[in-house]
Amino acid sequence: MVQLDQNEKNFLKICRHFRAMLDTPVIQNDEKERKKCMRSAVLYLILSPYDNEQSDLLHRMLGERALECIPTFK
């Protein structure tokens, strides 16, 4: 899904895909992969065009504990 949305340059959807991956037990149990997914989600969220959805998702992500493990991106 990420590759498909990368071709279409739909960055907000890519961010949502990475956030969905963060909820899986495999990613939650692997700190390296969790950081990688969180970084990708943040970067694609920033790349997405500003609108109400992007703003809402940005504020929700700021409150997530997983963001604290990558302080540079907070």
C-alpha cells in the first residue's frame, strides 16, 4: 500500500499506513522497527499538504508516547 501511494504522491495516506504498522505486535516488540515506522510516519505527515486532516493527525501524533523515543522528530 505504501508503494502504491508513493506512486500517487499521497503522503497523508502513506503516513496512515505507517501508523497502522505501528499498531502491529511485530513492530511494537522491535524497538528499531518502531522508531523507523514512527520516523516515516512523521516525515510523510510533514510532506502532506496542509488541510484539516493533516492538522488533526499532527496534533494526535504529538501526544503519542512513541514520538518520545525519537526527540529529533518531535
